[in-house]
Amino acid sequence: MRIQAIDVLMCSPGRTFCTVKITTDDGLVGYGDGTLNGRELAVASYVTDHLAPALIGSDASRINDIWQFCYKGAYWRRGPVTMSAISAIDQALWDLNAKALGVPVHRLLGGRARDYITAYPHCSGHTVEAALEEAGARLAEGYKAIRIQAQVPGLATAYGVAKGDEEYEPASSTLPDVEEWDTGAYLDFLPRLIKATRDELGYGFELLHDGHHRLTPSQAGWMGRRLEPYRMFWLEDPTPEEDQQAFATVRSLTSCPIAVGEVWNSVYDCQQAISGRLIDYIRIPVTHGGGLTHLRQILALADVYGVRSGMQGASDISPIGQAANFALDWTIPNFGMQEYMGYPEETWAVFTPHYRVEDGVITLDDTPGLGVEVDEEAAARYPYTPKSLPVNRLRDGGMYDW
Ligand code: CS2
Ligand code: MG
């Protein structure tokens, strides 16, 4: 079982994915997801130019050693590009090894720890009414949790809300679109949206909202206090993630649960936040966090401090990366919640998953490996089209966090 080839497949079936394929000398194949929205080519180069040449000929059964080789063997460690590249290799190796043994990856992780994985979809609208209508529709489909976002009145664009009637995908133009931001308008608006959601739809479901890194710690505390009466499941990314200490201030000001981590990628990015019990949910997904091998370590640390999982599952995680998230959700003791945004229709031409999303919950079967088939001929029909994420500017033109 020696690694014979490592290939990168780039495709854009509705949105862009970067898939890594490992082939062994005895003909086994494993796939991993290395998609890093808007920076896919950097991951592709890291895999092709730096990891693949050094890994050809390695024993593919030594997942732990290969992980350490990629991580400790790089003087320049961590960061989203490096950790997504390592993750794609790691997922492909877990997929390949599980297929070699004829078992699903979740069996290798110790087996099922729950009957289903609770997932939340995105519900959004240009008005409060439109967002509530979408939320009502998802709840009617059986979802037990929803994330609600709506356009802040007076702002031309909004995080999490589609432009016009299109499906929401933030990376929609070749060069970064400029969006506009006004924190005051958001602080005035969000408590109204959350109150309207509970007034209209009640309390029989979990309610989530994504602040997308836009508040200061004291603003986040102020906001959290106002949301407390509505029993939020979480307020996500109230402040920019790179400042772990900021969460101590947020924590001291509100009991609203906090979810953080979608732009973190190593255990050292969240070491203080977890061990200081500054957050409630850790959102690092397998695809950006060094793969199953490293996420297991992060989630084990989180469990010690009472922090639960809340893995990112935006459509910029491919169905393979999602299957890797689900394998952990299915098996860990400290599962909290899983994001499931869904995919544009074209995505299913390339990826055929065996996981099921039904009645708002996800279940896995015993298909060997990660359980996602890849149609490479179909992928070739959707050539890679570069897209960038937007940037944010304040009304006075100054740059702001997006
Ligand atoms: C996000 C993403 O919660 C989430 O899933 O914040 O939508 C994020 O904006 C994208 O992953 C960026 O590519
Ligand atoms: Mg988010």
C-alpha cells in the first residue's frame, strides 16, 4: 500500500472545490477535500509542489506518521493554506485505509455514539418577513435548529443574504466585491430580528445567528445581553477570531453561548479559548483544521473543558469534507451542532454522498471509507473558475472585517 500518485482535481460545479486524490501501487484510491474558498490555488500548489513529491513511495497505512511528517516536517507551520493541504492528504488517507479494510471511517474512529446528527440550515432574507418565511419552511421540513440572518435596513448588502434571487454564495465575483457595513445599524437591528423570530415561531427549536467577526468585545457583550431572553443556541463569531483574549471580555459581559473557530486551523489557535472556557462551541471543520487526525486532538481538548463541536459546513466545504465532519459528529462524546448549508444542484453531478439529510438530521451508513463517490469525468465538465470572497468597508470608506 505505497503511495503512487497524489493528484489535485479542481472543479466548479455550482461553486469551487479542490479535491485531492491519492492512489496506491495496489490500485486503492482515497479522496480528501482541501477547498479554501477564494484561495484554492494556494492549497493546490502546497499539495502538488510541496507535499506530493515528498510523499510518493510512503506507506499509506501510516496515517499518523504522514500527518507528523507534513506538520512537523514543515519549518513554516500552521495557517489555513498549510492546514487545508495537510487535511486533504489526511482525509484521503483515512478514506483509502477504511476502504482497504472494507469499513466506514466512523468504524475506525470507534463507532457510532448517537442515532443522528442535528444540523442547522441557513435561513435568510432581504426583510425580516422573508427570513421568517424561510425559517418557517425549514422548520416544517423537520429541522430542529435554524440560523437566521437578514439584511440590516439601510445597508445595500448583507453577510449571509443572497444577492437578488440567487442562491447565497459569498465568493461570487472574480475580484472581491466591496460590501458596506455599519455596526450601529446592526446593533439596532439584530435584537429585533431575534425577538421577531421567537415571537413568530416560538421556542421549540434551536436558534443561531452568525455575527461574522464584526463587533468589538464590548459591543458583543452588549448584544449578547440583549439576546439572552430569546435563548440562543449560539451567537457565532461576535468578534474577529484572531484575538483569543477578546472572548474573555465577551464572556464576562454575557451568558449568551458563543461559537468560534471557522477561520482557526490548529489546536494552538484555540488553546487559550478552550482551556480558559471562553467559548462554548468550536467551529473548526475537518477541511481547514489539518484533517481527521488533528480535529480529533482539538475535539478531545475541547471535551476536557466542556466545549462542544459546532463544525462549519458552509457550501465551501465539499461533500467529502462534510462526510469527514459527519464521521466525527457521529462518534465524538462532545457533539454540539453541525452546520449544513446544502449545495447547488450541479454539485451532485460530481459528488455522490452516502450520508442522508432527512427531517433536519443527518445519518450515516456503512459504506466503506468516507462514503462519497467522485465522478472525475463529470468534474472535467465543470472547469475551475476563480472566485473571490467580498471585502467590507465602513460608510466612511475605511476597511473593516468581513
Ligand atoms: C460562514 C461562512 O458560518 C459560516 O458558514 O461564516 O458562510 C463563511 O462566510 C464562508 O465559509 C466563507 O467562505
Ligand atoms: Mg460563520
